[in-house]
Amino acid sequence: MSFKVAIVGATGNVGREMLNILEERGFPVSEVVALASRRSQGTEVSFGDRTLKVRALDQFDFSDTDICIMSAGGNVSKEWSPKIGKQGCVVIDNSSAFRYDQDVPLIVPEVNPDAISLFTRKNIIANPNCSTAQLVVALKPLHDLATIKRVVVATYQSVSGAGKEGMDELFTQTRAVFVADQVDVKKFTKRIAFNVIPHIDVFLDDGFTKEEWKMVAETKKMLDPKIKLTATCVRVPVFIGHSEAVNIEFEKPITADEAREILREAPGCQVLDKREDGGYITPLDSAGEDATFISRIREDSTVDNGLSMWIVSDNLRKGAALNAVQIAELLIERGLIQPKKKAA
């Protein structure tokens, strides 16, 4: 079987990565359509050794399309995902528009694959926030073993999480610093070059940011509503790769060695944890990789049954594009969709 797949937002960082990953993983496509706004119509994007011309979203008929992977922002998704779903095309949405809708499954295939069957309510499946995706991949096997009570996480999020504009701003500011030019601040609230910014997304009334709230709400929805989680989300001058310093309190005893053993066997996880110089993962090491990497696993003696660890992943891949493609693969593996067009 092969499927007609549309990528909405195909000219963006994540959209281009989605096209790369579809090709890399040999996804069974009969046709791939690249879509974006009218201003991007005619732009060329790559799909393997082929070149696709971008078509306008508002002029496209989805009636014979099987899967639409949406990466064009929350406002576009709110307008278009329900319309596309009603045409019988399954939407996998990378924005936050439907993550907290009880009729829309929020899926990380390594964590809660069984929840995917709920997609038929609206024909929409939500992809989680990039920082949450890598966190729950690592938390899931540990939760199954010893039951997590509380998580404290500080994120170190790369500028690619803010899109091409974020990456451009880090580049131009860094260059300006070196040649003693004026440093302009446009995308971020403060200078990002040679700095860190403890502010991602808008502030809420309780003093947390929406990015921090997302991590709480999404972890509870996908993993366990009983888990208590608090987050501090920080933007750092790194181009690709989100890092997280994570402290976990469990109900049952668990040692660092037990955690390493279970994580080494867990799907999507890779442990790189040597107590020596360089015996840990950095965001630079994770760029272009599919795995969620775990390092610095150690016992925390300040609480009962506590562990601390360092979690790193390529946010454009597992945090976004790869997870979306894995969701599409899960639909096919479980026989939940059939191609509208039969092969000749």
C-alpha cells in the first residue's frame, strides 16, 4: 500500500525536515504534495532526488489525500485542520492548536501508541511540544518501572525552536558581536548571542510561561495525570538540539544503574553516560540524530527515590518532524487507514 501525503508548511525548517525524513525512512508514498501560503507558491523544495513545486494551501483539494502533516502554526491549523479532516484526510498537526482537545489524541509513539485510535473523532492527531516529546520518551520506561511522583525540569532550548527567524537572529547577532557592529534584537526579547533568555512563549498570570505550562499539561495527558511537574524553559545560543536538566522523584526505589539498564532497552532512547571527560551528550552531538539521548544519570540523595539526568534531542527531528512521521507510520502499522486510491 502507498499513500498520498501532503506537507503543509513545506518551506519552513520543520516542513523541510519532514520531507527529508519521509524519504529517509522509506515511507510508502504514492505522491507527496508540498503546500504553503500563496506567497510561497512556486517555491521549490527537495524530496529525495526530486524537486517539488510548492502549491497554495487554500487552493488544494484534500479529497483524495490520505495524510496531511501540518506544520504551519496554530492559527493556520485551527482554520484548516478541521476542514481537511472532514474531507477524510487524517491530519497530523505539529502546532499547539489541538493538543489539549480531549477529542484529539496527543501522541508520542514510544509513549502512548494505543491512544491513537481516538483520532476518528475529528480525524486530527496532535504532535506534542518539542521539549515535551523528548522528555516523555525518557520518562515513560522509568515511570513503568518505579512510578514517577514529581519532575523538576530546566530546559536549554535551541533557537531553531523559534523557526528560521530565530536561527537567523543568532547568526546575525553573533557576527555583529565579532565585528563590533550594532546588535539588533527582533525575534527574541533580549539579545540571544552569548546570552541565555529565561522566557519562551507568553507569560501567564501565575508567572510561568506558556511553554512551561505546555510541558506540564502534555506530560499529564500522555503519561499520567497524577505526575506533578514544574518547568523553567530557557532559550540558549545553540542552533539545533534541546537539552534538559531533569530531576525525578519516584514512588518506588530505583538506582542509577537500574535506570541506565531500563533506558538502554527503551524504544527511542540511547544512553551515553560515562563518568569521564566527554562521556555525555551535547546538543551539537544530537543534531541530525533520531534518538533521545540520556546522560549524567545519578541518584539524588536530597529526596527519597530521586534521580537526576540530562536529556538531549534534535528538536527538529524527534521534537517535531520525526515524531509526526512516526505517527503516520503507526496509523499504517495498526491498519487504521487505507489509501483512498488503489494502486494500479
